Amino acid sequence: MLIKQHITSLEKLEQCEIIPFLDARVERSGAFVVTDYIGTALDNIDSAKDRIANAIKQLQDVKKGLEQQEEVIKCEVAKWLVNNGIDKIQGDVISSITVFDKAPKQEVIIENEAVIDPIYCKLVADKTAIKEAINSGVDVFGARLEVTHVEQSIKLNKKRVKKVDELGF
């Protein structure tokens, strides 16, 4: 399904250009039109981010499939070579293909974490509990809160659906 998308100038502006652009746009078109214009720009950016995320997922799936196929080919070629008594074969373009035994994989299976000696366990600080404690007045040695002030932003509140053509820009 194709959705008509109106690309706004706002999406292409540098940070220092946005406020003067909006001021001029309000004078020319009015606040309601500018509000819809801003909303359209933000919706377009969200849509583009979603399309990119979907493309990334599709490419990751393709990559995973190729990696699996590569492994299947390597294993089957190794079986074929071994079945024919060959451990190394020369090529004209590829210098050679050699059969080798992979190192066995090792994975630790935790059967009962409660009985494992603490020297094999990691202690991770509970940042949420520390934050709550500090905010309630408790001194937590070895930790402190750092407040980062961020710039103001806006939240897009949608109330009605209009076609882009009706917005007048």
C-alpha cells in the first residue's frame, strides 16, 4: 500500500534555520497550518525511521540466511572431500581447500545457581535502587546522582486525520 507523503522543507533545514523558517511560515500561513506542517515533518521522519528499521531487519535476515548457507556448504564440501579420501584440494583460482576439524564448542550450563561458589559470580549494582535511595535522602557511598539538563522538546498530539492536500502547503 502506497501512502502519499508530503516532504516538508523543515526536514531538510539546519538547526539554526528552523526558528526563522517557522517565524516566516506563521506570518504567511498562520499557526494552525504551521502546527500541521510540523506534525507532518515529524511523521515523515518517524516513517523514514520505521522504513530504515524494517530494511535493516530484512538485511539482517538475508545475512543470517547467507551465513547459514555458507556453513552448510562448508560442512557438506568437507564431508564430500573426506568421503573421497581428500584432505586438501588445489584450485586454479582458489589456492586450495583444506579439511580441518573444528575445535569443540564449550558452553557452561548453570544447573543450580544458588550453590555456585560466590567467587564465580558477578555483583552488579542495582542503579534503580541506588537512585531511589539517593532521592529519598540516603547517602550511598560509592555512588552519586548526576543530573543532565536536556533541551526542551515537543510532543506531537494528533487529533484529527486530514489528507495532505487539505493542509494547504
